[in-house]
Amino acid sequence: MLNRTGLIKVINMIYNIYVIYVLRRLRMATQMIIRLDEKTKERLNRLARMEGKSMSQMVREIIEERLRERDIGAYIDDLWERIGNKLTSKGVTEAEVKKAIRQSRRSSR
């Protein structure tokens, strides 16, 4: 029977194998060099260790999260996708949507 520390090590090892597998599948072809002050680097490194991730993985996740927060175009595209899926699931047709838009535009004049 594994103790808590041993179990955490096994889970981290399995997770790291999974990450390597995913990264190979994604075939990340570009590199980027960033400069950090020592304090920031140590904080990032500590957080990565706590989460069982590499620093590269942490930086990728932070960048992806920031892009999701700031990329208004992607947000709007996602919103339209969700609205479209919701309308489709309720059986609303494209013709009905166009009709509703025309009626709305007429009434706002």
C-alpha cells in the first residue's frame, strides 16, 4: 500500500507521461524566449511544482487563459456558436431567425 507521498509521486509521474504524450501529439514547433526577474521565476517554478506541471506548461496555460480573456473576437464567435446550438436544439430554423431579425429591425425604426 502506498502512503500519501508515494501516491502523489505516482500520480505526478502518470500526469507527466500524459503531458509528454499530449505535447508530442500537438508537435509544438515554435519556441519563445522570455525574460523574467528571479523572484517571478521562482514563484512560477514553485507554483508549477505544486501543480505537478512543467514551467513551460504553466506559461502556455497562463498565455492561453489571458488570450481567452482578452480576445473579444473569439468570445463573440463562441457566443454565437452557443446561441446557434441552443436555437438548433430547440428546433428553431434559420428562416425563423432571419424573420425575427427583420421584424426586430422594422420595429426599431
